[in-house]
Amino acid sequence: MKAVKSMTKLTVVSGACGFACTVVAEKGEQKKVSVRLESQCEMLQKLAEEIATLDVMTTVFTNFLNNPVYKAAARHLKHVTCPVPGGIIKAVEAEAGLALPRDITIKFEK
């Protein structure tokens, strides 16, 4: 019987910019996760090139200043409020089995 390949997929709808991003994380070997971003945003496309493979421990268990996703985001994203980097880390965390895949919501109230 063939093993079923693991995959975590989530979508981040960023808001005013109008871009959505699908994050696909797939478990690899030696605590690595491959990450694919699907978005029309050119900045996210450049970010995706830099974070195609992430080490789970470095990505999930490090602070903001040393996190490889946030460091790459600082180089490629113009908008500091973009929620996609956090979504990438959540996808890696869930794919590694370190958290349950639960929805996150940011909602403005009037």
C-alpha cells in the first residue's frame, strides 16, 4: 500500500490590496517543509522564491527578528501589515503536526 503524501493548504485574503494568496506546505525529509505560494501579487511571488524550503524548527520556534519568513518578507513586501507571512508560518506549523489547522480571523468592527 502506497503512503499518502501530506499537504497543508490555506488561503489568505489580504484585504485592501485585493490579492489573495494560497499557501501550500508539504512535509519533506529531515524536518523540512516545502512551501508554494499562489498569488497574483508580484511581491509574494518574489518572497516564494526565497522561502521554497523551510526548516520547521527555525521557522516555528524562533522569534520575529530571526524568523526566516519574516526576514524574507522584510526584503520583498512593501506592506508591513500583509498577513501572508503569518499564514505561511501557520501552514508550516500545521503541516509539521505542531498545531491543529484552525482558521484565523481579523475582523474590523464598526
